[in-house]
Amino acid sequence: MSQSFETDLIWIDGELVPWKDAKVHVMTKALHYGTGAFEGIRAYWNEPQLYIFRLTKHIQRLINSEKIYGFNSPLSLEELRSAVIETVKANSIRSDVYIRPLVITGYGPVGLDIRNLKASTIIIIVRMGRYFEKAGISVVVSSWRRLSIQSNPITAKVTGHYTNSVIAKNEALKDGYDDAILLNDRGEVCEGSGENIFMVRDGELATPPISSGTLDGITRSSIIKVARDMGFNVSERSIERSELYSAEELFFVGTAAEVTPIFEVDRRKVGGGTVGPITERMKSKFGLIVRGMDNKYIDWLEPVY
């Protein structure tokens, strides 16, 4: 595996540590029980500035995830924001990067009680280009269902939840697809393995509601806002699996995926099997916004330098 994603320094509990020395003990609870909260944040280089996309929104969701699960992290929103910016600057970033703030329950004995454990906060910067290299992807409806909102607080972005995504993604890859779409426990369309999904029918956009069990994605909410500003009708509603097959356009959105067209579902072409006009407009608009080239949304960006 290429190591080109590596940067120089990782922030751990207030200290900048060389990449190779960033380690945790094997008795860290998060390794055993999936008790870590995290975010994925993109930063985009547009010389001479690096822009972090919706930093405050991401950090607030991280704090909310900690609260939901009861992780004992002492850092405030502003302290976390400052730590992210410090870490980016310390790595002298002059390119697009992915930022991974991670809060993990720390060292302790075997057992599920995390109430009195101090949480560690880690900020990792990795180099990342496009998540999907293709112009459009092929997906399959997974045989695995999304975690139920009756069993897990899905609004929290927690490491343990992503075993569900891993098994669906790897099943799809082994079967020759690029990714998976998961249904919820009611059989409704929920989301991709790590992305929210949008459908275009009759020139209108639809996306599953948060009540379906989909993550309250920050790129998702941004695309809803932008699409409505562009004059499109956007509904947050239940979507049946069969609707995917007659959709005019489908696309994934997410921090890593950005806006990714879907060309096929279950070996059925979506529309003409190419990038649809609405998807193309959303993709192009989003690309301008994240690089500071649309003043209407400039307050979504955190300039680093």
C-alpha cells in the first residue's frame, strides 16, 4: 500500500507528535469496544489559501457524538477548532487534505464501563484526492441492513457503527461493484456505506430523512441548502428500493465522496448511464463553493493562512 497519504505530525491531547510515534496502548477501550467518536473534514487548496469546509459544524457534531455516548473529553468547541487549525499549519499543508479528529475512550481494564475513563483526542491530517476515481460508480443494494435507530443512536458518528459499513462495502467490492446502498430495517433506502444519497425524479431531488436512520450528513445538509438556493425542489422523504431503478439520476454525497454520480444500481443503468444534468450542476457548484469561489457560501469556509 502506498504511504503517500502520510503527513508529518499528529496532534494527541495537546502535543504534536511525529507520525511514526503516534501510538495508543493495546488496552485502550476504543480498540476493544468501538467506543470512539470521529469526524471527516475536507480542506481545499486554492492558492494562496487553504479552506477547511464547515469546520465548526463538524466539531459541533463531534461534541454531540461524545455527549450521546458519554465520552469524557474536556475540550470545548473552540479548543477543538483551534487544535485542527494548529495541526494543519504545523504540517505546512499546501494541497487538498482530509482531516480526522478522533476522540477515543482510553486505557482501562477489560469491561464495558467507560464512565470514569479519560478520553483522548487525536487529530490526523492525511493527503487525499478523489475518493472515487471514476466519473461515475456502480452500486448494489446490500444484503446487509443499516443499523436500526432502535438499537443504536445513529445520529452519533461512532467508530463501532462502521463495522456495518465495512461489511456492506466489502461485500459490494467482492461482487464487482464500487459501493453499496443499505436499506433500513423497514426496507427503505437509507444511505451508502459512508455516504448520503440523493435521487432525481421529474426534475426534483429527494433524499431519505434522518428518521430513516441515515447519518445527518454535513455535506447532505449543504447540498439541500444549495439545491434549494438554485431553485430546485428538495424533499426529505422515504424512498423505496424500486424507485432507484426508475430514477433519472442518483448521486452520493459526503466529505470523502463529495458529489459522486451513480451510473448503475444492481446492474441497471441510472438514466442514460452517464452524469445527469442536475448531478453535474450540483457537482460543479459544490466544487466552486469548497474552494472559496462562490461568495454566497464563503462563511462555510475556514481560511487557514
